[in-house]
Amino acid sequence: MEIERTVKLRSGYEIPVLAIGTWQTPNEIASRVVQDAIEVGYRHIDTASAYKNEEGVGQGIKKANIDRSKLFVTTKVPAEVKTYEETKKVIDESLEKLDLEYIDLVLIHAPKPWAVMFLPITKNYDKANLEVWKAMIEAKEAGKIRSIGVSNFKIKDIENLINNSTEVPEVNQIQIHIGKVNTELINYCKEKNIVVEAYSPMGTGRLIKNKKIKEIADKYNVSVPQLCIKYTLDLDTVSLPKTTHKEYMILNKEVDFEIKKEDKETLDNMKFLL
Ligand SMILES: NC(=O)c1ccc[n+]([C@@H]2O[C@H](COP(=O)([O-])OP(=O)(O)OC[C@H]3O[C@@H](n4cnc5c(N)ncnc54)[C@H](OP(=O)(O)O)[C@@H]3O)[C@@H](O)[C@H]2O)c1
């Protein structure tokens, strides 16, 4: 079953291919959301310092009363944090807020601060990312983190880390959903043995009402979210659907069906500007 499937990271640790995403999950309900997710079978939780819900996530993990070794918890160093000292500090803060002995995976949330991320010309952050990366490598060596990776990184951003440090990122978490698949980046990551994670598998919910996707989902008697999630899993990516509703969590893990080649091709040819 997909909810139980894992893939191996370069560090040797197994990462479950289906996670519960927690962006826009308020801290006040994060504990309940995480407990529900664990109860129905999710073993991978994706949070971030920027989501401001690490405390709630940590409380949910405690309350779920599950063996820590059975869970995989990811958090992220904020995109705005671009120095060695600040990175060390936010990792320690995440550990404290999550109230965990170690974090399974920590990612650099983005190669540039969000305020400048989509501007055509900005300052070069290559050196700054190496500072952040150095602090992450040290936190890994200190046992605070088990695996380290990146998010929203393009090939040139990854090459910067590979060419100028001792560690290749283990993961790149990027936006992937029907209508938005960066095949070149995915193939590059695969070549480098970097596990790709698909964020926003339902386009932050915007694909759910899409009639063309629904027509295909109907053929399989599944919902649009189920088809969207299965599509990302079939790209050999780790899928991170977000929901705060327990009934959706249950539905979203029911993805043990096969998308036929011709339908996959139709979905591959869809293009959405989300
Ligand atoms: N690294 C990054 O920069 C980055 C960026 C974006 C996202 N992410 C990660 O990826 C996760 C997922 O992406 P996302 O939050 O953008 O959105 P998403 O998972 O593509 O879609 C979430 C939306 O779909 C709704 N939904 C989920 N399952 C449903 C179902 N079965 N039926 C009806 N509606 C359903 C949710 O509603 P409810 O919540 O109301 O249930 C929510 O509005 C995030 O939470 C985060 O962990 C990372």
C-alpha cells in the first residue's frame, strides 16, 4: 500500500512516500491534525519554521503516543535565513518547538528570501546558501538532524552546493502537480540520487474543481485529490497532500489504483498556470 511505502535516502533512512502537509494549518489545530493523520496511518509530517505551527505539530506527535522511530518529521530553515549563525539558531528553535530529540529531515525552504524569489534580477545568494548548508551539515553531524536537503532549488542552486561543499542534498521539495511538472529538474535530481518531493499535489486545492481532471478521476471511481496524489506518486516523487479534515486524510491515502498509460499521457499534456 502506498501509505506504507518508503524510499531510501542517501543517508540510509527510509522516507515514507506519502506525507501530511501542514502549510496553512494554524498552530491551534495542528496538534489535532497531526494526531488524526497519525491515527489514520500517515507516518510522515511536513512542516516548516515559516508555517508557525511546529509547537502544535510537536504536541500532536506526543499525544499520538507512537514510537518516535516510526515517524518521519520534516521542517525547513526559513527562506529569509541566510547566515550560518541564524541557521544554527533556527534549527535549535525547531527542535525545541517540535520538542524532539532529532528531526528526520531539514530543508532550506528556498534559495532566496520570498520577497525577492520571483524578481528577475536579485543579489546572488550562492555564498549565503553555502553558509546555511554548512550549519545544516554540522547539525547533522551533531545528531540533531538525520538528513538534509533543499526546497524550491533549481539545478544551478543545487550545483552550487554540490560543487562547493562536502554534501549533496538528499531531497529537493518542489511544486509538482498535474499541469506543472519540471521534467528536466526531476531527471537531474534522479541522476544525482536526490529524492524529489512534490508539494501542492492538488495545486493548493485549485485543481480540485477541474472538470477535465474529474472526467479522468470518474473513470477510476476516485476523487480528483486521489488522482492528483497518485499522479505525483507515479512520477516517483514523495507526495505531500495537505488537509485539516480527517475524512479527507482517509480518502487521500486510498491511492492504490493504477492510472492507465493513455490517461497518464492526457494528464501529462495538461498545462496550468497556478
Ligand atoms: N516547500 C515549499 O515551498 C512548499 C510550498 C507549498 C506547499 N508545501 C508543502 O506541501 C503541502 C501541500 O501543498 P498545499 O498546502 O499547497 O496544497 P495541496 O495539498 O495541493 O492542497 C490542499 C488543499 O486541498 C484541500 N483538500 C485536500 N484533500 C482534499 C479532499 N480529499 N477533498 C477536498 N479538498 C481537499 C485542502 O482542504 P482542507 O485543508 O480544508 O482540508 C486544501 O485546501 C503543504 O501543506 C506543505 O507541507 C511546501
